[in-house]
Amino acid sequence: MSELDAVRESVLDRVKPGPDERERLEATSGRLVDRVHEALSDLAMDPDIEDDVDIVRVGSTARGTWLAGDRDIDLFVRFPTDLPRSELERYGLAIGHAVLPDGHEEYAEHPYVKGTVDGFEVDLVPCYAVSDATEIRSAVDRTPFHDAYLSERLTPTLAEEVLLAKRFLKGIGAYGSDLKTRGFSGYLTELLVVEFGGFAPLLRAAADWSPPITIDPETHAATAFDDPLVVIDPTDPERNVAAVCSAENLARVQHHARDLLETPRTEVFFPPDREPLDSDGVRDHLRRRGTTPVAVVFEAPSLVDDQLWPQLRKSRSGIVRALEDHGFPVLRSTAMVEDGSETDPRRAVLFVELLVETLPSIARHLGPPVAVREHAEGFYAAYADEERPPYGPFLEGDRYVLERDREVTSAAEFLESDAIFDVGLGTHVADALSQRDVLVGAETATLADGFGPELRSYFDPRP
Amino acid sequence: MSELDAVRESVLDRVKPGPDERERLEATSGRLVDRVHEALSDLAMDPDIEDDVDIVRVGSTARGTWLAGDRDIDLFVRFPTDLPRSELERYGLAIGHAVLPDGHEEYAEHPYVKGTVDGFEVDLVPCYAVSDATEIRSAVDRTPFHDAYLSERLTPTLAEEVLLAKRFLKGIGAYGSDLKTRGFSGYLTELLVVEFGGFAPLLRAAADWSPPITIDPETHAATAFDDPLVVIDPTDPERNVAAVCSAENLARVQHHARDLLETPRTEVFFPPDREPLDSDGVRDHLRRRGTTPVAVVFEAPSLVDDQLWPQLRKSRSGIVRALEDHGFPVLRSTAMVEDGSETDPRRAVLFVELLVETLPSIARHLGPPVAVREHAEGFYAAYADEERPPYGPFLEGDRYVLERDREVTSAAEFLESDAIFDVGLGTHVADALSQRDVLVGAETATLADGFGPELRSYFDPRP
């Protein structure tokens, strides 16, 4: 048995659901399906419609590709396409509340009910029974097609390989297609394992990838994508299943694939928890680094993470770009959000680590070449009299040069000023920033209270 | 009379030598020529050779293009080309010392005697009477051809125009083909005035130039040049008379040509002397600017200026490049040499004004894209173990990034260390730097004692 096979067995021991878990899952799922049928009858809808409704179990627990302990049951109730959308939503919610009396409503493209039954997280989602995945009315309509495609191809062995791949991606932090992670979705992972015929072959392929990579299981691509990883949906030739996956997570997979092939070990799948960094730790790192961080702290707008994170990312890069444009060299930056529910108040931080936080009063400004007469004369005239800057215009080589007052001499002052609202923030972040604190240098150590894990990752970064 | 004509008259009044000065010059020149003839006879050389020797008055005083008060008399003694070089030098020096008993020897490509007679600076230069300027044995052989070319073409009016052009170039600081100034030589100035038919036409042409500019009075260019200004020597198709002229001085001429045409005035020709900057002035400017200068002060190597200045320029740019490579943003820099004779000890300064003088302990280092497997694996392996830098390798986007210890965290310490000798200094400057002081920030104010005029130009720069 190769080293990698030994790791494989050891990981599977921990992630493959045991017979008990499987039985309980099957029992609960069965009961739930029965209850959905009952609820359907109770609705007393048009019998023609009721005849056309079916119930599909989807997701990893339906396909036997769930990791032990993950306890999600996804039930999709498919309605005929001639049912108006408002009816579909009404029926969907009625069934949901009947089956999951303690459940609550959530919103994807339309509302559905989520609740807990026997310790399982249950999603009860209404959708349309479209005849083909390309005809979907909303994203959820696609799920049953994904499920069918994979179920047809997943042998028991491949299902085990999926477990390894998922655990690997979780271990390295690249699992999840949410917009905070921007990694690999469950569907994408399963498709890749099916496509390459297992976890190890997927690793070996990934180790050698030279992005952009296109994988098209059904060779039916109908659109070009410029994402680093393109996996054409076998059920929809115009969709990239990996559209959300960032270049960094793709690189992460490549790095760890090589690393694991070189030195097989289980730690990659189950990395030890990292100690949150405390304020002394932050101060030590800042002393060691000699840099000056500035941090904008504010209450995160109450948005779901998938709306919040793109705005935080946009805001962070807007601030970084503005600071660099003003001459402040940025070493690194990050955005952080406090743990907690998306609906509770929680703090967010835009953290920018600078090489220098203050700059001289004057800045060099390069004018036109003297030879470009019209431009040069205009430039010189503009600065020669009233608007005369502190120094210049003078000549350097064949051009005019000015040294004029720098607009911003302190990065922290810039972030405290209204100029922060001109840097291209996310809309809701801009609103939230009307109340903000700006911390500078060692003051940022106080962030350890609330952001210890994020600061650990920031100050002890790993691939 | 146009405004420019009025300025012309007013300037000519001041720069055109009066009848007295002309008479005295003629009288002295005549006496000197006679004395050269006498000295030649006294040498008792082979009569065949002596018959072939002639004496030529060259330079601006010979052509009537000297500025009032400039009192250089250049006498060239031309020997036949079959005279061995050692003989030429021996005869040349003998004549020189006979005619200028108080004179001293100087060296161009070969030695000659320089002395003072009746208040005139006299150069007595031996050269070969080659038949064509393209056949010269040393640069001085060319001078009589230049003189003949110009003398043929300079009408009395054009000679006046030359005076205006020379005074203009002196006024703006662009006159002189020495390697400190890198401006316009007298010969170049006269050629340009002849070519454009006067000072005002030259100004109008220059105002519109879009370098590189090529002017070829005899349309016989035989070589391509990549200088910003190319004026093909009418006596040598392979020579650019303006080879020394810097892009900055060309731009300077363009700037002031436009300015003078727009607002004719005599101040451009006779700019008032500028007050040297004192140490309080330096400190005021530094406070106003908020920058941190570093200055390397040392004893200038005893070289003639034409050897010293290229080395200073090379040393300055080597230091600037090294500081920028180490991450220190340079606002501006200059080299300065104390007034005084080239043979006396005098101080020199390499002055670099920085936005920041100290930088954090760590520096960001961008590694290869993870996808470039061989390179990426080598990079990661190199830093993963013993050589592990303080931070990383980690991922940013599709690449590895390190944060490692910065080699240089203080610009002044860098200049004080032996690393300064690796930046590509001029040879003699490198030797001279073995004894150096490094001044930082306000300490540089002490340089006002000795470099006041240079510091005035630096801190109050003009086009």
C-alpha cells in the first residue's frame, strides 16, 4: 500500500459516515418525504397540478457523498412549469411550514423554508420541473439536473473519492462557493472527481495545471469564459461551474496537491485549529515588521455574507488603490468580519498595512516634455503665476517638473476624512462607514478582541 | 522698432566690445604673432619645415564674435604633417615659453602653453596643418577649419547676432560645452546663428523644435547620431558639433526662446546674481518640504572638471538607483563641487532628497506563479525550511509571496556602509569616498557653508 493509499484509508475512516448515521439519515429522509406528500394533499390544489408534482432528494446526502457529521437534507418539490410563480412560492412555503413547523423562511432567488428535524438541517425548496437545465426559471431548478447527472456516474468507490476531495479542500480552506471563500462547490468537486476518475488522479492533474484550464465533461461548451478555472456544466453548455473560484484558491489547490503528492499525510485534511492571535501577539508582529497598519473599524451592514463580502473586497481595494495613488506604499491588506449571525450587529475591519503612514508635504509632479509646445506652454503658464506651486516648474531632462503640496500626508487622516467616500466603496459599506473608527499602528492590537483568528491568519500566513 | 529689437539694441550696447577694446586686442594680437615668428626663427629648425609653418589666430576674438570683457586670444602654430609628434610638442612648448615667459603648460590631447599678456588670456597651441578636417591627428587640428568656415560666413551683422545668442545662452545657463554644463559651445552657437540667419530666427526655430533635431549646413552627414540635437560639423561629415549638449539644456533653450519671444526683456540675458542660500534657508526649505535629504560629503578627487563631472554624475545616479532599488523613494538629487581651482582640495557632495529615510524591517518579495510548476516548486522548497523567511511563502492571487528581512532599512546607514562601493561609482570618486561624511536631514544645512549658490539653485529651481 502506497503512502498516499494509507493516508486515504486513514482519512476515509474519519469522514465516511458509518452505518448508524446512514440509517438515521435514510429514516429521517423517508419520513420527511412522506410528510411532504401529506402536506401536498392537504393543500387541495388542482388535481392536474398535484399529479405533476414530484419530490426529489438532492445534495450530497442523497448521493452518498456527504462527510460524516454533515447533516444536510435537501428536498426539492418540483411543480409543473405552467404554475404561476406566485402560486409556486405560496405552495412551497405552505408545504415547508407544514413539514418543518419550527422552520424559518430563507431567500435564494425565491423563498423557501429551512428547519431542523432529528438533528438534521433540512431545506425544503420549491422549484419548477423544467425539461432541460438550460430552460431553468431560477437557479434552484438546476439542482435536480446536477443531482441526476452525478447520481448516474458516482460508483460507491467514486463516492469515497469525493469524500477525500471534499475533506482535502476543506483542510486547505478552498471548499465552498460562497463569496467569502470563492472556492470549490460540492458539485464542482464531485464533477472533477468523476472527470478525473478519483482523488489522486485529480491531484496529479491539478499539480500540473497551467491556468486558464478548461474542462468540458460533455464537450458541449457554447460560451467562452475568462475565469482561471472553467468547468462547463454537463447540464448547461453556457455555464461555468467554477465561475466563483478565485485564482488564489486554484493556486492553493495546485500548491497543496503537489505538497500532498510529495509528502502524503493526514494533517492536510485535518489541520489543527490555530490559536487566535492576542493583542500582545499583534504588537510583537508589528514590532518585528516595523510597518504601520491603519484599520477602519465599523459595524458591518446587515447583509448576507454573499452580499457583504464582494462589497468589503471592493471597499478594501478602493482604499488600497487610493492610498497607493496618494503615494503610500501598501505592503498587504485584508478585510475581516466578526463571527456571528448575518443579522446580528457585528464589526467589520478594512485593514491596510503600510510601509509608511506619513509622507512629506510636497510631491513630485511630472509635466509634459518641453518640446510638445502647445501642451508645454499651457502647463507652464498654468503654474507660472497665481497658481505657482511651492517649487517649480523647473526642468529635469526634457520635461517640466513641479514639486507641489501633497494632497494627503497622513494615511490615517485620509481614512478619517470624507475623502474615503470617493474611493469606490461598496454601497452599503459606504453607508456603514459614516460611523467609523480609524486605528493606527499599535492601536490595531485591540482588534485581537474579536478578530483573533483573522489576525492569526494575517500575521502567520500560509499557502 | 519691435520690443525684441529694443532688447537687441540694449543687450548689444553691453556686450559688443568698444573701439578701445578692439584696438587693444588687435595691438596685443599683432605683437604676439610677431613674437611667435621671432621664437620660430630662434628655434633654428630645418628651413624646409620652417617655411611650411604658419600662425593662425582663431576663436571668437579672431572672428569678432567675442563678448565684451572676454579676453581670450588663441594662436595656433601649424606645423607640416611630416613633423614627428614629439618634435611638434617640443617646438610648440619652446615657442610657447618664449612668447609667454610667465605661462604654464596645460594638456588637451597634447601639451600647450597658456599665459597672460596685457590682461589677455593667451593660448599658444601647436597643431598639424592637415589638408582637410577629416584628416586631423588631434582635436586641435580641427580648430583652424572651424575658424575658416565661420570667418567666410560671418558678416558684421551676423557677428552681432552671435553676441546676442551667446549672451542669451550664458544668461539661461546653457552656454559651454564643458562636461559640467553640457550646453552649447561657441562654435555651435555661431554655426546655428549662421544657419538660421540671426538670433531671432534661431529663437523662433528653437521654440518649435521637436527633438531629435538634425541640422546639416553642408548636407553631407555621413553618420547617424542619437543625440537630442545633431548639428553636423560643416568641416567633418562624421561629427556632431552638439554631441555634448544635454536634453535638458536643449529643453532650456526651447523654454527660454518661447519665453523671450513672448515677453522680450534684457533680464534673460543678464539675470541678477542669486543670493547664496544660508543654513537657515536650508532648514526652512526642509521644514517646508518635509523631506529627508542624505548627503555624502568628501574631498573631490583632483581631476579637471571635464573628468570629474562625468564621474560625479555616474556616482550620483548609481546611488539614486541603489536607494530606489532598496525601496527608498527619491524626490530629487544633485551633485555639487565647491568653488576653487581644480588642483586645490575642494569638497564635493552627492545630495539625495528622500521621501523617507527609514523603512520597515520587512520587504515584500513576489515569487513565481504557482502554475509554473518547476519554478514554483523550487521557490517554495528554497524558503520552506532552513531559509524560511520571517513571513511566507504564502499566496496572493496566483503567486507565491514572501515578506523577508529588508537588506537596508536606513538610507544613511547604507551610504555609510561599504555597500556604497557596489553602486557603480566613478573610479576616482570611489577612491575619494573612502573618507566621507554622511549628513542626514537638517544636518545638511551646514553645507550652506561652501555650497550656498548650489543649494540656492537646488531649493529654488528654475527652468
